Amino acid sequence: MKSPLDRAALNAALEDVHRAGIPGLFAEVRDDDHVWRGAAGVADVVTGRPVTADMRHRVGSITKTFTAAAVLQQVESGRIGLDTPIGRYLPKLVPGERGDAITVRMLINHTSGLAEYLPYAYPSLKAFPALADTGPQSLDDHRFTRFDPAELIEMGVTAPAVGAPGGTPGVYSNTNYLLLGELLEQVTGTTAERYITRNVIERAGLRHTEFPAGPHVDGPHSQLYEAWFGMIDPPRDYSVYDMSWVGPSASLISTVADLNRFFRMLLAGKIVSPSSLARMQSTVPVISQEGKTIDYGLGLHPMEGPGQGTFWGHGGTVWGGGALALIRADGKRQMSVAVNLQRWNRLDSSGLPQPHPIDDALATLYRVAMYG
């Protein structure tokens, strides 16, 4: 039987992304039982060590889908109320009227109105989203900083609100998911990372996915090169980094094969119940960190191609690394892609990111991977 995966086209698309300027990338695409894995470029620009498709990788905010699924498990057990105010659970972290107005659901779908804490934790990013007035200095300053999640949350909670609780469009904020991590700890009696490991990662049968215990990625992995919009030239390696700055919001390490398995299990109803999955797929408009308005559910984000049906998944970035994992609504077609360069777009005279050949090459890769 002929494979529905055009392996030659996938290999060519992967190589084109590398040629466009990504040092190294790797991917897995699945169509039913047919699997293609590929890699292009280098994991280390100094030694020329090649990337391989089985490498472990920091997958950034794809972690949010794992955390959202863990919270929904606790909703199913009756320990968490999806529309219960967060102030009932964490009155010290979100006190007063806001604690009464912001529900658990609003945290998961980014409609809480709570600001992003990152520009406050990283002084050189204070002007964000005015990119031209930011700089990368504090990325180096905080390479080995052990952040306290309560302190990061306080930065987001005390910052000026970015919207009214429950208002749309919501604004994407890591503050929301650090609070969900604290909520999981409050109701389960163990850390969010331990709970997610036992009840999401292990339940999905993922053998190469874990929260980092320290600043290093264990096992075969790539260096991670951050360009910060051309301000770091040549791009600098941030693969060794203490990930407490994002915790259960974006610190997970995984592989492209594990990511595909996780989303396959999730859509098959093996991680949360079908009714919880339906809630995860109920979306509201949210302004992303890139300033675009997207549809966002409970830790899931849909992507649609014209006449091609809906794919569900999540993207993620860390300093130097990025990943995207998507699965078609029927669960049959999947892709997971990992890259080892971030923020490659330089800024124009208006301070806006300029188009880069990488953008078009990645869009082509995604199109070939999703639609063949």
C-alpha cells in the first residue's frame, strides 16, 4: 500500500528550512501507521555535530497543554472547579476582588487579564512588546537564577492588568500557568511537576519527556541559539539554562516522537475524558505574544488550512529553541517539529520584525507535513 507521506517532499522541505538559516531542525510526521522522521543541519555550529530526529529538546509552551490536562483531571475528580475563583484556592497569590473575579478557566484560556511577568523578571525586556527598546543582557544574567514561582506570580499580579477578568480578546500570559502550577500543588499535595509526570507523562507512555532537574538537558540534544532579533550576532547558545523562569508553563523537555504520542493519546480520550477534551477545544480570541489574535482553548490552539480541516496543538519557544506539535481533529495526521534557533527576524526602522526566508520555509514545511 502506498504511503500517504511524501517522504521526498518532506526531506526537501526540511532541508530548505536549514538552508534558509536555521542551524538544525528535526521532525516527525505521522499518517495513521505511516511514520516519517527527518533531520537537517547541525546541533552544534562549532563542531558540526549533526542533529538527529530522536534528540531531546526544550519544547517551551507546549508544556501548557500538559498542565491544562492535569488541571482538567482534577476538575473531573471534583477537587478543582473550572469556574471557581482562583482566590478560593490561592488567596495570598491573587488577593481581593481579582481573586474573586478570576476563575480557573480564565487562567487556562488566558482571559484572566493578568499581565506577563517576564518583562519584570528580565530587566532588559522591560520595554516589551516594544522590541527595539529591549535587549538580551538579562538572558545571560539569569542563566543560573533559581526563581521562586510565587515571586514571579507577584510580578504579574501587581503589574497593570491587561484586561478585565473574562474579557475578550484575552492576552497570553505565563503568569496564568504558573498559578495553575501552584493550584495543582495546593489540591494534590505534591508539586505540579511531579503530578504532571505521574498522571499525564506516564499515563501517555512517554519515555523521553520530563521536567528538568537542573540547567542541563540530559541525553542527546542540540545547542539552542538565540538571536534576539539580530541583537545577538552571532546567535548565542542557551541550551544550559535554569528553567525555573517558566516552570510548569514552559520548561518541559521532550522529543518529536513523544509529542506526537502525547497529542494522539489526548485526542483519543486517554489523558482526559471526552467531555474535558471538548472543553479544551472550546476557544476564545486571545492576543498572542507575537501580537496576533488567535483562537485559544484550554491549553490547545487550533490551526486550519483552507478546506483541510482543523489541527489542534500548541507551539513553544525558550531562549534559543522552538517547537510546534499539531494533530488533525480525526487524530490521523500529525506533525511535531523542533528548531534550534529563535527570534531570527531583525527589526526594521519601525522596530517591527522583518520577514525572513526562514518564515516562508517553515510555512512550506508545515503545509507539506499537515496536508501532504
